[in-house]
Amino acid sequence: MYVGYGDEKTGAIGMVDAATNKRLDDEFKLGAHPESCQLAASDPNIYVNLPDLKQIAVVNRGTHSIVRWPLTFESNFPMALDEADHRLPAREIAEVIGRRLNVPVVSKTREVATEHFGWIGQFFAMDGPASSAPTRAWLGWRPTRPGLLADLEANYFEQTELAAD
């Protein structure tokens, strides 16, 4: 099992033997607190969100190499996966946001998306299957809250009036 921990100096991804619940000596030092991470099922990579550094670290579990993707925007948020289809539901997320904000959503080729959005355009076009099944099995975790799409649909785009100070 992989666990993110630490602060801006000690941030790392550590490993715990799920059978014995013992920490393993191996770790991937990141130099910042890991906000979230996703393990790729189809390759040895762990994608780690490092918002304090404005980076995504791509950790290769086999070679222990770390590649860093710099981010050019101010905010950096956790990753979301569609557990049923083992994919990042970028299209569906965009459709919910577009529908709730009453703005059109259009499909773009990988080349056009990359030109417009930079490296993140290619990220959305990748097929990176992942699953929370191991975490659910190891920890007995059973999600009880709505999934990302249902949560976006229900909660994020309500118009509210702010109270005057």
C-alpha cells in the first residue's frame, strides 16, 4: 500500500505491507506534501499532486525515477477517476459543468486540445485505468458519499446570495 505524508521538507510516498501493516524502508521523496495520488494499473507509475510546488510528480515504482510536470495555473486539485469504467471522466465532468453554467461543451482533437490547454490537453486524452478496489479490500473502505459526477450535478453550481457584512 502507498501512503502520502510529510510537509514541504519531508513530503514523500511511503510503502506499507498490507498483510503485516509494517512500514517498508522504501520511499519516494517528493520535497512537498503530496495532496493526492493515483496508481496507474497499466504501468508502474504513481501520479502525485504537489500543489505547493505547482507540479504533478510521476513516480516510477520500478525504477524509482521521478519526473515532474510543472503546472502553469494557480490551483492544483486532486484527481478523479470513474471507478466503473476505470478512467478519468473528463468529458462527463466538462458536460456537467457546461450544463450547469449554461455554456457549450465541444469536443477537440488531441492536437487542438494540447495547443489550447498545454500539457493538460494530452493528459485528458490518455487512457490511464485505475481502481480503488485494492484500497477497499485492504482497508475495508466502503464509499458512502456521492461519486464525483453526482456531486458536481447536485452541489456546485447553485446560485446563492452572499450576506452583506
